[in-house]
Amino acid sequence: MLKEGAGKRDEKINELETSIIYTEEDVAELQKDLHDYKAQLDKYKKDLLYLEAYSRRENVKIFGVPESTGSENASEPEDTKTIGCILARFIQINCL
């Protein structure tokens, strides 16, 4: 009777050990996937930062010049022409 109980217990222990091994393998695989996803996320963040910087690098923000839409038939708003002339004077070239 005790031998039967010990045999069942040993069998149950073997099942639990096998289960633990499979669980550890699953956890290791999930950790690898997590590492890969984090690396991919970091790459996407860098790409996004680069694209944001690239899209802004030719933009200039000028304070103190009121924005206006200009006349509807003009190809370029009046404030853009004004800013262009101010910048031209600053860098000492002729304003068109």
C-alpha cells in the first residue's frame, strides 16, 4: 500500500517536472519574442524621430509677423513675401 502511494507520488512528480520543463521553454521563447519586439519598437521610434526631424528641417518659425492668407488670386500669401524680404535683407541679398 505504501509502495503504491509512493509510485503514484513519483509518477505525479515526474509529470510536474515535465510540465515545468515545457513551461520554462515557453517562458524562454516568450522572453526572446519580447526582446525582439522591444528591439523592433526601438527601431520604429528612431525611424519616427528621423522622419519628424526630416519633415521639420526646412521649416522656420518666425515670431512677430502676423499670419495672413493674402489675396485669393496671389500665388503666395503676402506674409510669405514680407518674411522673404526680411530674410533677404538679413542675409544681404536683393528682395524680388
